Amino acid sequence: MKVLLTGAAGFIGMTTALRLLSRGDQVVGLDNLNDYYDVRLKQDRLARLTPHEGFRSVRLDVADRPGMAALFEAERFDRVIHLAAQAGVRYSLKNPHAYVDSNIVGFMNVLEGCRHGGVQHLVYASSSSVYGGNARMPFSERNSVDHPVSMYAATKKANELMAHTYSHLFGLPTTGLRFFTVYGPWGRPDMALFLFTKAILEGRPIDVFNHGRMQRDFTYVDDIVEGVIRVLDRTAAPDPAYDPLRPDPGTSNAPFRVFNIGNHQPVELLDYIACIEAALGRKAQMNLLPLQDGDVPATHADVDALREWVGFAPATDVATGVGRFVDWYRGYYRA
């Protein structure tokens, strides 16, 4: 297949591209290489992709309407994996406009490109953050997600609504994947695992929010990518059991699906830090702080629907995943 992969210089994007290329797909990798975090890390990720004959890099912002329209017109993609987004819950409190530009305007441009370009299937990254103030665990796609607690979460919820509209109006098959706290080698420098590893190696204290009692459904990147690929290969279809009198938010009578993709085994933040300490062979100095605005105390993915749809659910344990990250970090930064 010829696949457009947005956010190709990102953490999940690079790993997804490598998987697609390994099986013989053509990949057009789009990224704007913005400076939200270290551009060199993004360039080094792309450098792992460019030697592959089936890969071509395009530097473009998804919010660039004419540029996106021209790209879709010229390339005629079979399928699209849309991972590009302004990420980060906490940053959305400081710069909300960046989230509207990338996550709303950019997604609109992707939808229009898919609609007019005859794309067979759009798979896009949503987020566990859409569950917001929900307290019922585990989080299920059948739950309402009408109470986001950050602008980032609101834009991801909006993406799901926009996708459903295009599935309903134009028959565009769309599948949204609600990622749960992704980690692993080549990860983002603004994520806890990266920040904690760097600080511990440098002998600096780490900020631990909610006094370490935060729980997260940490999901290893290779598991995420396996889910993305399997979902890409099974095109979204109308749910024959869908009942508009009792609507299920995760399905529709249009070719629309939404799935959680998480490890379905929440880990307390203090236990996660203990895994980092074990992998590094060093103890962390901790500043225990209250819960931050925009954060939620716990996440826990119900993955029954994903398992039923594609026969897969993530299962890498955090000790293994953290160990692999630490090995990568030490090698990459010679730490």
C-alpha cells in the first residue's frame, strides 16, 4: 500500500514507519519538525527512515491547507495514519492556540484530503485524555467522554466527532485509537520516563505529582504500533448491532470505530519510578507535589473491543519496557 504517515519524525511515527517499510509498504512521512522539543532528536529519527527505498520525507505542516490539498492530489494515497498533533496536556494550559491550529485545523485538512483523494481508511491518534473527569474504571469506549479537563483532551474529542461526521456524510472509513501513556526507546523528552531518567543520571531531584499516587496505564511503543498496523489493515465498517435509541459512542451505523489501546494494567507512579531506579542502578531524589491542573489521578484501559476487532491487546510489562528505554537512552546520549 501507499501510506501517508503524518508525524513521521515523532516517537510513535518513526516506529510505525519502520514497521510499514519492513513489510513492503510505500510510506510518505510528513512532519513539520517544529521545536516543541529537541529538533535533533526528530532529525535522528528521520535518519533511521531515509535509507529505506520505500520511504520519502515531506516537510509540511498539517495546518497548511493548500499544501495538504496539493499533497493528497499529487500522491493518491491508499491509506492514511494520522499521528501528527500538538502533544502534551500541561503545555495546552500555556499555549492553547497551538492545539487548535494543529489538532483541529490540521485534522480538518487531513479529513478533506482523505475525502477528495479516495482514501480507503483513515486511522488517527486520539488519546486516553478524552476520558477527562470520568471516574469509572476501566475506561470503556462505551462510556461518555463529554467532560475533558484539558484543551489537549478537548481537541482529541473533537477529532473523534469530526471523523464521525466524515464517516457519516461521505462514507469515509475512520478509526480512532485512544493511546494510553506511550513510552519506550526514542521517546519524547517532555514525558516522565525521559525527564526522570535524565534527572536521576544528572543527580537532580524529580518532580513527582499527586505525591506519587498517580496511576497510569503505561503502554510500550511496540505494542502501540502493533495495534495501529492491525487496525489499519481492518477497515472500519458500520456496526450491524448499532442501535440509535441506545447509541454506543465507540461504534456507529457509519464506517466509524474508536478503540482504546493500552496495557490494561495500571501502574502507580512510585512503582514506575522504582523500575527506572532498578534499570539505572541509582536512587531518585523526589519532590512530592500535588496533582497538576489538567491531569487526572488514574487511567485504565478496557481493551476488550480492540482484542475482539483485531485479535491483539498490548501486554509488555513496565520493567521490560523501561529497561529497553534506559538502554537506548544510555546509548544515544552516552550517559
